[in-house]
Amino acid sequence: MSRGGHDKKYGNVNASASANANQGASITLRWKRYAFLLALLALFVYFVVTGAMSMYYAGAIIRPPLTPVSPIDRNIAHPYTSVSFRSRADGLLLNGWHFNAKKTGSALIIVHGFGGNRFPFGEQTLDLVEAAIEIDFNVLAFDLRNSGAAERGISTFGLHEQNDVLGAIDFMKNAGYKNLALLGISTGANAAIIAGAKTQTEDVGALILDSPIIDIQSFIMRLVREKNPDLPEFPFNYMAPLLAGLYLNSDAHAADAPANLEKFMPRSVLLIHGNNDEIVSMADNTAMYDDYMSRAVGRISVWNVPGAGHGECFYIAKEEYLDRVTTFLRRVFS
């Protein structure tokens, strides 16, 4: 065979091999594209599904089961009247009990926490009412929105409940009260802080904060874990709080206690915290106290209750709780 024929033969072989290689590379590239598109589709479906589930869980969190209001025996309670008034700004109808046992210009407004009602400590709340009345403070205990006998809505960890507290303040001011103090428990304390910060000293002179929430988003994440323990922590415990903001129409951090408490300065504050609080750490609570104390010296006092978990201080040390609350009110409004 001539050299030209030999070259031609091998040239055809090389061309065929090159064509096969190009075809193989094309097929590989095509499969890579398919794999990439499938991965994108899977990722899209993942985010859609987890997003939808997170929206569901976020919606469930802000609609906690209602705690019905139990009637109280008028034979063991100070005289009271059932009252109704409107939340400021959005006008939701709220209901409560006004314990007007004494003719006095001072009153204590009780603000319950997440999922509770006007009697945050059950029938034992009457002990708090009685202690306040003994120092000439009448009492308003009422249901926040979406709680007890109040108009339905969503629970917003203090963000919208601030309007309910402001409505309660309006009601009491219109009833002739001049010296008002707010006592809030858990997220009710957050609502009281925000509302109190929007009032003048002559409207609200003092706050009693029992277990306020330092970080609302972390609180929502905890609720997700408690209600859905089998869910993987990622991404649901992070997406649900973020998506809850869509329902709240606001960033959940807007209800955090520390930043709002600054706006209440320099009025008087009693901060109550359990040293076994599983939601708010002692370090975070102390930091909030120290910050307020540094800017309003002598205007804040703190009581750490040994052995008390979140919102349990009243039950763990009821007699001291009542004594500290009444002593604080007497001192501020003397």
C-alpha cells in the first residue's frame, strides 16, 4: 500500500474517533444539563413545599387555642363590673372585668401573655386583685385580641396587642383614673412595654414586667419546636418565624423588650424573672436591666425568683410576689 493510502486510512480512523468523542462529549454535556435542570427543579420544589409548610406552621402559631374565661364566684371576689371597650387604632372589641371596689384615682391594668386570658394565674389572680385593692389600686383585667372573650384575630406577641393595651388605658382614663400602672406577663409584658412607651408619664407611671420576651423571633422558633417536635430544625424553625412576619405585617423583632423599654425611660420599672426561665436567659435579662439602670439610675429594680421557670414566678413565690408588687406601687405613686 502506498504511503498516501496508509495516511488516508488512518486519517479516516482519526476522523471517526474524533466524531465519536465529540458525540460522547455532547451526550455528556446534555446529561449534565439535564442533571442541573433536575437539581434546580428539585431545589425549587423543596423551597415551595417547605415554604408552604412554614406558612402553615406560622399561621398555626399565631392562632393558639383559646383559653376560655371561667366565671368567678362573686361571693369571693371584690365587686366588679363586666366592661367592653375598643382597641385603639384598629377598633377590635375587647372584654374584661373592672374591679372598682374603692373610690380612688389609681388603677392597675393586668395584661396576660400568649394564649392566656384576663386571669393569667387562673382564680389565684383574685389574690393579686385583692392585694392591689388593699393599697387603693382598683384593677382592670381584660382579654387581649384573639384571647378569652375578645374579638377574634391573630396573636402577634405584643405587636398589635399594644393597641389593646392602649385601648384599656383610654378606657381607664375616661373612667377618671389618673395614676395607672401596667402589669404584663410574658408577651403581655412586651405589649405593655410598647404601649407604655407611647404614653405620657401622667397616663402610665410604672411598668411591672413579669418574664418579658427579649427576642420574639427566638420565642416563635421555640413555639415551632414545641408544637412540631418531629420537624427537622432546618429550615422550618428558621423559615416559620420569618414567614410569620407576613402575617404580622412587621418584623417580629419590633416587639423585642429591650429596644422598646428604652423608650419608656425614665419612668419606674419592676422586672420579675425566674432563674430557671427556659425562654429568657438570666444573662439576657440582666443585660436589659443593666442597660436601663445605666440610663435611668434608680428607676428599675429586678427580682430573680429561684426555681421559677417562664411565667411561674407568681406560683413559686406568691406571697413575696404580691408584697413586691404592692411595695413597688406604693413607692412609685406615693
